[in-house]
Amino acid sequence: MSDTAADRLVLSVLRRSGPWPAVYAVAALTGAVVELLLPAALGRAVDALVTPRQGDGGALLACALLAVAAAACEAVGMLAAGTGGAQAALMLRRRLVRHLLAAGPAVTRRFPAGDLVTRAGANAEEVAAAAESLVTAVSFLVPAVGSLVALALIDPLLAVAFAVGLTAIAVVLRAFLRETTAVATGYQRAQSDLASRLFDALAGARTIAAAGTEELEVRRVLGPLPRLREYGMRLWRVNARAGVQAAIVVPLLETAVLTVGGFRLAAGGLSVGELYAAARYAVLGAGIASALGQLNRLARARSAARRVQEVLQQPEVAYGGAELPDPGRGRLEFRGVSVHVDGRAVLREVDLVVPGGSTVAVVGRSGSGKSLLAAVAGRLADPDLGEVLLDGVPLRRLGRAALRRAVGYAFERPVLFGSTLGEAIAVGRPAAEARTAAGAAAADAFIRRLPRAYDTPVADAPMSGGERQRVGLARAFAHGGRLLILDDATSSLDTVTEFQVARALTEELRHRTRLIVAHRATTAARADLVVWLDGGRVRGVAPHATLWREAAYRAVFQVDGPGAPEASPAERDSPAVRRLAERKAG
């Protein structure tokens, strides 16, 4: 990610942050101009006190008015900076979250969840602070340039002495910005790594507790701390070095101006008031060294902008405008479908036809591509090669609304949206359809037992894992008009409830195509056909009884011994479980 793209994002946030950045800029620049006028007014007041003259009585009043104006600009600037920063952060987070959801699961496959949380949280806030830092840094230039002009008007020799010192300060600031930007990038990456590891550990907390590996996980999660400390120390050293350099250059600048001014005063070329004004301008102009803090924030903002822009540059899912033919029963066809993840082919040249209205189980060992096949079938992922068709129409050509009306998904751990259980199932569908779907998913009975039934808030509903799965199934049943995709969506159901759901799939929902990622032999046995995946390829398509004759197929359902059920995707994909398995294998 180039600095140019990051700078464009910072400027884009600045433009879209409403009027507050402009208010802050006006207040900051007005305050800078007031600060430029104040030394001249103070110089006139000193001359009026030393050698009273006619017409100088208003000098003290001018000083008082300028001081009040400076305080007012400071107050308005603080209000505008705080409000504008909060509004910019809100705008950027909304944009980032919308883009994440529009880009779909492809983003979460590339970026860990903890990393995305860091980018949408701390990094977005740092980018939002760029406007204030940029305006403040620019506002420091006004006194510096204005002081140079004012000193040139008082005496050109004073301007020359000031310009030499100002050049030295500019060199210090430029080097500081370059070094800080580079170090801030590493610091933010270390922060993100720490957040990602903690997120993984929390996801596998039960496994960690059951295995007694808390200490191992603590060491793993806190692994990035030395790197974080290293970058933190480097940031401190860069700040300290720049601060020391500025602390040397600034007094030398002020001393040089005062020395030249002293000689000019002795020669009669300056008045006492002009010398005082020159001293004030030297101090005011040298205040550009105070931009170190703002440049530090700006460097962090540019680094954060690169990280945010990396996410924003991920392509959103593009939809066509086609509609599905009517009537249609959900015939699903894979034509030469291949999908790569992290450079590795997970699905390879899959050619498959799923008859409309059939129940098809997808089985295979862990890593064989079952869940990815299910994702491609409903366009939660796009193939790198080939295409998927539903009732003869390529999924890429379908409009978003047409696709989501046709395809319903149910997952092992569904996330429930909406304020109530009824809304979580319906999601825009009529309430009657939602209740019918809940009945098919064996969820209607336990929902009705709740004090407020379907009006029970999701957050207040005391649901077990199996009950939550049933609500997720009901949502899929309410929306999948032609194709239902169940990715281990019945793993937490008891035997009786699973049988009820299976009966609904084969009877009440028989007019739809049902694609089920199966981990149990009983589930595969109930299906019309079984798609057996092995190493990302289709090894066989036949009824379960036919495939069962092959020992390799039977081995799919025998992990640790004959008849042992295969672990669920969540259990296999949990980072904690993967690490335990690696240690066991080692």
C-alpha cells in the first residue's frame, strides 16, 4: 500500500467530515494570525511606555483585544477538533463496516477477525485524527512564515538570522516525520497481531480450559509483546532525538535573532519596542518545533490509513441484474469450478450437477473442501475458474435480491439479527411465513414457551446451542425459495429434533434443492445423493449405500475408531484445537 493511497484516504476523510474541519481550520488560522499581530502590538505598547507619544494610547487596548481573540479562537478550535474527529471516526467506521459486509467472506479469509477489529477501531480513530493534526501542523507554518516577513520588515538582517535557524528546524521535522511513519507501521502491525491472537484464544476458550493449556495460550497470545515493546522504544527514541535536536536549534535561533537585534539597537537601527517585537517573533516562529507532536499523530494517521485502505481496496461482490426463470426447482450445476485459498487449490475442477428438488449430502475428510463447496454454491465465495449455475443462470449474473430470495443458508453457529426472535427469522418476510418455517425447524414449540413468544428480544432469549441452531434453520427455511444450504447446521441437535428437521427437509421442503454438509453417516444415509470430496476433487456421486461399499468412504466417518463421529467444522477450525492437534502429532 503506497503512501499516496493512504494520503488520498486521509484527504477523503477530511472532505467528508462535515463543516467541523473547516471551522477548526478557520479558528486555528485566525488564532495564528492573531498571534502574529500580538508581538507588533506589544512592541508598540512598550515604546509607548518608554517614550510616550501622541496617539499611542490605544496600544494597550489593542493588546487586550488580541489576547481575548486568541483565547476565543483556542476555545472554538478545541470544540471543532473534538466534534470533527468524532464525526470523522463515525463516518469512516460506517464506510469500513459497509465495505466489509459488501465484500463478503473473502475479506475475513484474508484478514484475521482480530486484525479487522483493530483496523475498524483504533486505526479508524487514528485516521480520523489526521484532520486536526494536519490543520494544526499547517497552522504552525503561518506564525513561522509571518514571523519571517515581520522580521524582514523590522530589519532584513533579523530575517536572515531567523531563516537560517528555521531551515535547521525544517530538516529536523522532515526526518522525524519519515522515521515516525515507518516505526508507527510496525507498531500498529504488532498491535493487530496481539488482537488477532487474543481473538483466537477467546474463540477456543472452552477447548483451552478443558485441555489445561492456559499457560501455553498466555505465552502465545502475548508473543508479540517484545515486538510491540521494540517498536514502542523506537518511537520513543525517535521522539526523544527530535526533541533534543529541536531543544538545541530553537534556543540558538532565538539567541541569533536577539544577538543581531542587540547590535542593531546599539547602532541605533532599532527601537526598544522593535527589539522586543523581534524577540517575540523569534519565539513565535520557533514554535514550529512544537509541531513534533502533531507530526507524530499525523505519521500514525498515515500508517493507519494504509491499513484501512488495504481493506477498502478489497473488491466488493458485484451482482448482475438477471432473474431466475419461473418455474424452477433449484437445479444446481458446477462447471469446472476451482477455488484457491492462500495460493493453494482447495477445490479442483469440480463438475457436478445437483438435480432440482433433491437432497444432496456433501461429505469428506477435514480440508477436503466441503464448506467451500457450500459457500460457492450460494455465492458466499466466487470460483477462480469455472462457474456455478442455478436453474441455468450463472450466479454472477443474478441480482442480489434474486439470489438471496432463492438461496437460504444455515450454519453451525448462526448469528441472529433483529430485535426479536420473530424478526431474526423473518428478516423482511411476512410473520406467518416465519412461523411456518419455525415449525419446520422444530423451533416453534420452544419459542412459544417463552413469556413473549416471537416478540422475545434476541438478547433476552435463554437459548441453548441446539435452540439457536433451530432458529438459524428457521431463517434459512423462510428465505431459501429454491436452494437450501446447511453447513453442519444440525450438529447441536438432539436425535429426536434432528429426526424432525430431517423429516421436514424430505417432506415439507421437498420442492427445494437441499445441499447439506454432512459429518454423520446417518445424515448422508437420508440424502438422495452423496457428493464425496477427496482433496478438493469429486471422488464419487452416488447414494450413501452404494458408496458405503468402499473402505475409503467408510473411513471418512471413522476418525479415532470405528463409528466415531467426525469433529464439527468449528471444532476442527478452532485455532486452539489445531494447535493441540499439532502438539499431539509432534
